Amino acid sequence: MSNSYAQPILGTTDLAAAMHIVRQLLALADTRELEVDFEARVSSVPTATALMALLPDADWWAEGDRKGSSEAGDDPLAHLPVRMRNWALPPDLVDPLVKATGGAPATVRWDFSGWPEAPEVGLGVGGCRGAFVTLCLNAHDLDLEEPATDHTVFVHVKQIEAERAPWLAEQVGLQVIGDLVMAPY
């Protein structure tokens, strides 16, 4: 499995505006097979409790060199801060997850079947590899290493089809605002 490449197209403190852009991008995509992946850096008991209620089977692990993980059967509340992750979630969980995240850095990644044809840049329909949209909540980067007070929307493409990212941004009235980077997963 190869990684996708992602490029930021929006940075905003307005979560509703970010979600609007995500919805516009998803309207362009082939979403017959749509699922969501979620990851968060959780450091507070209220956030951890809310997320665990929504994602009781989430994988989690203590950050840094500290021990503690879901694999070991530990209690995440005793090991904060932790990273929490869950894959292949139904899209209807997005709004509750976003709300539960509060101010914690998190990513919501929509996975779908492909991007549309982009004839203006010489690209046919894009397949599922590299067909994602990620909303970084309270973070500027996909690794959640740069906490922020705003949110960033990324479009993912295949590296060989890098010109699709600015084309997608243009389709929703935006432009790329940063470099194309390899996505972490």
C-alpha cells in the first residue's frame, strides 16, 4: 500500500466553513464507498471520555516513551495524553466526533472511491488510492504535531497526479495554500 500526498487548500477558524468545503469536495467525488478515519491527540479527561463513548473500540496508546495502550488493556484515562485512532467509521459519526474533540488536535479523513476526471489538467478519473479529504481540527498538519486554534482542509491525490490538488481547490473556489506532503497513512 502506498501513501497518498496531501495539499492544504483552506485554513480557517470557522469550522462551519471548513465543513462546507469538505462537503463541496465530497460532492465532486465518487462516494459510493464512503468511510471515515479518525485520529486525535487527547490530553483531557472530558475529551477522552466523550471520544471513548463514541469509539469504544478505538486503538489508543500513550504518547512519547510512556507505556499504556488499548492493546495492553490499560485505562486510557490513567495514561493521558494519548493518541486515539479508529478506522472505517460511518460518515454519520463525523459531527459527534468533531463535537467531542473540543479543542484537541484531531484529523477526520474521508475515504472514497475516486476523484472525478480533470480534463483541464490532463487527468482521467482518479481511483481510490489517493482519494481522500482530511479536516485537521485544531492543527496545521496531518501528523497533529502543530497544534493550532484553527482548522485545515487537505485534499489527497496520487503523487504522480499532483496537479489534481490545485484543480480540486479551484473547483471549490480556493487555491492551494501549502506544499504537497506525503500523508502519514
